[in-house]
Amino acid sequence: MCSDEIMYFTAQLFLYLPYINNPLNDSFNFQGSPVFPNYQNFEARRYSMFADVASQKVYNYWNSIGDLLATFFPNQMNQKRIYFGTAIDKIPTQFQNSSNYIWLKDFKKNQYAQLNLIRNQVVHYTTTDTEYRHQHLEIIYDKPAIISLQQNREGLADYYKEHLKLGNEGYEKTLLLLLEEINQVLYTQTTNPNP
């Protein structure tokens, strides 16, 4: 369900992306200097809203992966405080040389950490839309900065599309780690040929 939601909200970003306003297209001169106003339109508001929801859905997805990992180590993890990051950190050292574990650990350290910063900002402080407006007001006369700000805004659709790919790859790595490696060591029962 989580991956379906990520796909849905990412698709919404691509739906609205071609129609969001761009301050570069609305510039005018004021006392001899160009000004780049943010005439935010409906599509831009929706785009930002769906970006915020996508960040939360990707975070939820990875926490579900953490829940799955925790089921294999019920005595080693606090069942009320399971997150993707804590679950990865609690994997016993005997499995930490696995290429699947290494991929998950690297993902946690890099892409997941960046995603979590975005999600924390959205959930606890300011939305993507509010952050964009604040940054815009500080650089309203600075064309190169406006270009960069707009590129970052428009890049959100591809950012969450990439997280769809990472989610699929991470799910595969998790299943290989759990089913192919951990399960064989911890839960494979040896059968006695002489009952």
C-alpha cells in the first residue's frame, strides 16, 4: 500500500509540474533592477502539497521495512520504537558483511537521511510551499538564485520518482537479507532423518 501511495503522489507531482508558476517568467523592472515575483498559482500550491505528502509516504514505506526487519529479531528491538534507521542499526554483526545489509546501511546513511531531513522539516516546522516562499523573498532580485530555487522546486518530482526506484531496490535487498541470509542462519531447522 505504501508504494502505491508513493507512486500516486509522485504522479500528481508530474501532473502539476508543467503548470506551476515560475518567477523567471513573471519578471519586471523596478527602478532599473529586475524583480522576480512569485505569483503562485493553484497548480504550484497543489504541487507543493503533494511533495509534502510524498515525503511522508516515502518515510512510512521505509518504516514498514523497519517493521519487517524487526520481526526477525523480536528480542533485540523495542517493539514500540521501531523505525527503519533503528532496525538497520540493530541487525546483528554476523549479518553486517552481507552486500544486502551494506546497501541498506548505505541507503540509511545517505538517501534516507536526506529524505528524513525533508520530512522532519515538513512535519515539524514549515511546509515545502512556505519554505519556497521564504527563500524566494530573500532572493527576489537575484536571477541566478531564483534559477537555482526554481530548479530545486521542479526537481522534487524526479526526486520522489527516484525514491520509488530506491524503494523497490530496498525491498528486494531486505527480502534477500531476511529470507536468503538471516532466515537460513536463525530459523532453518535441521531435520532428523531417523525420527
